[in-house]
Amino acid sequence: MFPGGGQPDMAALLQQAQQMQQQLVAAQEELARTEVTGSAGGGLVTATMTGSGDVTAITIAKDAVDPDDVETLQDLVVAALHDAKREADALAAKTMGPLAGGLGGGGLGLPGL
């Protein structure tokens, strides 16, 4: 099961797991610091959020405000949030992708786990 038929080097496995943990924490911190922006209505509404999904700002152009048509403005806000979320998901996939690939689908990439 292990190369050379011997037992795995537990110290090396633990060190590898620690390195992966540190990389994961660093990637999560980077996502929390990085902001992405989504927009709707040709830029009438923009939503800014962190890569970890926290909304930090909503900007609404005066042209988007029609007291007789609040529903359209609400739809634009939702669409801008969806666009920002898509951007945040793409950023997370780019940032976390190499780490997630090393996790082997949930077992830390370690044989038998």
C-alpha cells in the first residue's frame, strides 16, 4: 500500500498535513482580504464582497431609483449580488483550487484516509 512496502513516515505525514493546514489558512485569509465586484443593469447597481462572501458595499446609481418601480431596483440589487457571488466563487476556486486538489476529495490526500 505504501511505496517500498514499509510503513509511512508519520513525522513526514504530520509535517505535510501541517503545511497544508498553513496553506489553507493563508488562502482563507487572502480570500477574506480580497474584494470582488458584481454589477447589474449596465452598472446601475454594483455589489462588492470579499472572496469569502461577505458583502462590503452596495452602490446604486440615481438613475436606477424610480419610486414607481421599486421592484426593478430590488431585482437589480439581487442580480448584482449574484454577479458578485459568482466572482467570489471564481476567486475562491482559483485560490483554493491547488489546495483542494491535494486533499484528494476529503482525505487530506493521505493514503487510506
